[in-house]
Amino acid sequence: MKRFLSALLLPALLFIAVAARALEPPDVKPGLWQTTIKHATDNPASAAPGTFSRCLDAKTIAASKQKAMDYAEKNCSKNETRQVGANWVTDMVCKLGGKATMITHSVTTFSGENAYHTEMTTTFEPPAAGQAHSGTIIDGKWLGACKGT
């Protein structure tokens, strides 16, 4: 189950990788972020929606972006991002563990620097953990400065 959830979250993490390209969507700003993730899969019983909060400093944001870029460079044959009106559209084709392919299409809309909404569809070839398709909605909201800063 943990491996399957990681596969579902990987496209979301890879979106960070596009920020270093020539066409750059906004970076998230440092501070306390609340993220809500909702999954729709071939098997709704395997979906694990939830909300979590995490304090992100500039160093953590930069390290996450670099890690995602490194993964995309090594594993993705396609990693394209374009701006369409107020939306950022990303299409990726990546290998998972060298055996499976993950095809992802995501659309992200930023509400200033304090919130974003991403809708993502992913296809796994062959199916990963019995799942061929998934849909994920990710909402991020900046809650303020981290405590102690």
C-alpha cells in the first residue's frame, strides 16, 4: 500500500521540478502549508484522502525541487510544462522502477502566492498495485509563518 501511495504522490512531487525550467510557475513560499489530497482510483477502497500540514523553509523547498528535477531527468522521457491562461499544464511520461510507465497530465492554478489547486490524472502501464488509472486533486494553502520564526 505504501508503494502504491508513493506512486500516486510522485506526480505531485514532480510538478515541483518544472519550476527550474525556462517557463516557471510560481514557487511556494516558505511557511506553514496545509495540503489536502483526494484520490480517485480504479479501486476507491485503496484511496487514502487526507490533510496534512508541513513547515517549509527555503532550503527544504530548494532541496525538494532539486530532488524532483533529478528524478525527472533520470526517469522521464517527457516533462513539458506550459502556461495556458491562468493555469500551468504539465505532461510527463516517467518510468517507475524501470518496469512500469507512469503517464501524467496535471493542471495547476495558483491563487496568488497563498494557495494552489492541482487536478491530475495518471495512467500506469502496466497497472501499479492493480491500478491502471488514478485521479488526484491537491489543494495547498499557506497558513502563515512557521512557529518559532
